[in-house]
Amino acid sequence: MYEAPKQNDALGTTNRGNPCESGLCTLCSSECKGKCETWLSSLLGRKLLYPRDFGQTTAGSANGGAEGVGYYSLRIQGYAYGAKGLTERLSTSADDRIFPNVDISTTFGRDVKTTCRLPIMTGALGSTFIAAKYWDAFAVGAALCGFPIVIGENVVGVDKAAVIDNGRVTSSPELDRRIDIFKRYYDGYGAIIIQMNVEDTHNGVAEYLIDKYGDDLIIELKWGQGAKCIGGEIQVSDIDYACFLKARGYLVDPDPTDPAVRTAFQRGAITSFARHSRLGATDLSSAAQVRESFMDEVARLRALGFRRISLKTGSYGMEALAMAIRFAADARLDLLTIDGSGGGTGMSPWNMMDHWGVPSLPLHAKARDYCEILRARGITPPDISLAGGLAREDHVFKALALGAPFTRLVCMGRAPMIPGFLGSNIEGVLRPERRAAVNGNWDTLPATVKSIGETPESIFAGWEAVRSKVGEAEMARVPFGAVAMYGYADKLACGLQQFMAGARKFSLDEISREDLMSANHETAQVTGIPHMIEAQEEQAMAVLNA
């Protein structure tokens, strides 16, 4: 079984807890003082692509091979000649065919195209309190970087200030806040996607959005996610709030209105309550019925006025994967996000996270196969976003190549939240009057930050780029967490450009499965990607036998 290293001496990074394949700790704390790769790249940006202490050290790869199946067991091809995907802006001179000229912008959508500066999007940031607390950093960062951000399920339902009359929301300050902060910095790249589950549909969230915001938004239907096979959860420690959520129609466990539970809470034996969403499609018993219900819901949303609709599905088995792809194609959806097990969450039963569903790599490989089957039949597959434990630039390249030509985006859940936490903690120290507003957790800068700098201008590699973008006056309003996200995104963008240049691909549309190799035969069997000593064997024989 693959175990991610806890330290990377070359980069000078270390994990506080047990690292996942993504390089993030299994339990990522908003208070963390560093310094995993994502944490440190939020400050240093593209500098973290390279080994530390240049001029005093040399570096050697720590990846001598791979056993098992995962994104770690794929390797990226490099080529000794050629350049594909060039545009008229690049001449035939090698002086122009350099990695900064690689175009990593992407588009997705069936009839209405959405353009993104780089091929990533956030996971769904919904009713978990950590999403609400750091939303400004996440949303402003996504808007400045030009990639989509997703408002997850249940935001209306958990909003104490939301007004729901006769089963229909008429006011939701929290949902409005999340939309408005993104729109303030939106400049035509990326998008804001609003997710709906069973409760959101019952509460009339779609109707509320179309009436207030028109069709500027993308509405997303939710079938599931990679972290769990039941509906979304949050945990609350206030028994009155737990009763409020039960009155709103949620399942709350244990029941806060049960006298025995209330007594146990008063005595400290019970300290929190879990709020659960309903399972979808419990009244349906066949794929045909699911299709009919799904198509009816898409038709209803289009009749309301939504021109862009997406679907999020989880790591179910092959039938559900096939249904998601085929139904999304038939409904002409704009995007399908496929989240494999190994994906993150703000709240999920832990052993469910570890023991249910199909892991990301085999699920994503099969999704590409199913898309190819539809295309061979003359059916246009949906544009795909792949999710589930992805955080680095090599992950982005591998996911795009594995799902080529159908994958348009890579969905990252926990990783882009880290710069939001980190920047907010730094802002709380350097702007103490803002500490409560930004939910800063620190009283002083830790040594891990002081070793970089002690002012915003010296700490954040992305500071001047953001200031140049928004102007000096607006810079006072930009959360430090958004600046940190800009640095992290810049590192991903530059690293992706370098991998693409090495593969001689100067635009995303040129990336293909042939740009990957399997590091072991088990991975080759699962993905259909040839083993590294078998890849390009035919071309090699042609050279030798010429």
C-alpha cells in the first residue's frame, strides 16, 4: 500500500499529521502553522516548484517506483522533439516555444461556454461552518484567479436568518453574501456554481436564484460525493440550533427534542448533534426511473430560465457512473463532476470515508472509457471535471490526460481552502482589528512564516500581482487568504505549464492519454495506460529497424 512521505527534504515541507496521497494531512486544521506543500506554496508561489537552498545543494528524486493503483502510479511522458498546440502568436523560433507561452486556459459548457484562466475549480463549499467562516478568502481568490467556485448544498437550510414561507425561501442573507462577494471581483473568467440537494429543491432555492440573479449562475444537481454514500452532514454543539435544524426538516442525530437526550446534553454526556440530509431517489427503483426523474428536473430548471446546469456525482459503482455520464449527455448538461473515494469533506463518518466507494483513479479511468463508448455511438459526452484527492500540478496534468479529451477541469476540494486559512491567520496578526472578521487563529506569526517575512508584501509572493490587478485602493478590501490562494494557483499554473512544455503540448486540447505511462502492471490493467517499458514500443521499433 502506498504511503505518502511525511517530509520532503528537497522542498523543505513537512506534514503536521498523516499525509494523504494529495500531500495534505488526513486532518487539515485551519489553525495549522505549517508547512505542507500546499501551505508553503500559498506563500512562496512558484518558487516551491524547485528544491530549496540552490547553490548549496543537489537534489535527487525520492520516487523510485510505485506499487498499487493511484494517481501516484501514473508517470508523465516527456518527448525529445515536436511542439503541438501552437497558435499564431508563436513563431517557429525556439525562443517563443517556452513554457510561459503554454496556454492553460480552458472552457466548458454545451451551448453556453464558460472560460477559465486555468483548468481547476473548487469542490462544493456548503453548510459546513468552516466554509462559511473563510468564504470571503475562497470566493475572492477564485474570482481573482479566474476559476469556478461551488457553493455547496444546504446553505439556505442552515441559515438562521433565511426566511422560508410555505416551503419556499424568500430571503437568504448567507447565500446572497456568498454570491455577492464573488461577483465583486468576477471579471469574466470562472463562474459561481450553486449546488442543490433534496432539501434545497424542496426549499425552492432554484426559484429564488433565478428571480434574484437571473441566469448568470450555474445550477448544480447533486447525486453524491467521494467522501460518503449518504447525504451531507454538519455537526452543531448548540442544542437550540439543533432544534432549529430539526424544525427546518432535517434529520438531527441524536434527537435534540428527546427528553433523555436533553438531560444527557445538560450533564455533558452528549456534546454535539449531527445534522443529516436526505438520500435522493429513494422513491425510484430502476435506472429508467432515475433517468425520467432526472430529465424532468433538468427540464424544470431550464423552464425556470437556467441556461447552464451541471451535475455532481460520487464514487458509486459502474451503473451509477454510466447513468451520470449518459443522462448528463442526453440532458445536454454543461459539466459533470465525478468525485472518487479519497476525496475530502468537512464532515463525514470516518470509516465510511475509508471503506466505501471506488477510488479516484479507477473511477476516472472508467469514466473516460464510458465517454468514449458514447462518442463512438455519435452521442456527445458531457464536459467532465475529475475530483478526489487532487492538489498538485502533476495531479492536474494526470487527470486531464487520463480523461482526455473529455476532461476540462480538475476539481480540488480541501487544497484551495488551505491558502484561505493561512492568509486569514496572517491577516489576523498583522491587522488585529480584523482578526475576528477573518477568523484568524493566531496571536503572533509563527517561525514558519517569519522565516519568509513579517509584512504582507514580503510574506506573499502574489501580493504585488494582486495589487496590480485590483488597484491600491481596493487592495485594502482583499482578504489575505485570497492573496495566498493567488500564490497557490500561480504555482499550479506554472508547474502545469512546465509539465505541458516537457510533453510538447502548448494547449490543453493537445493533452492525451498517450502522455501518461503506468508505473506498474496493475495500474496498466486498471487504466488501459501502457506500462512505461511498453509505451511507445512500436515507435521505438520503427527507429531501430529503419
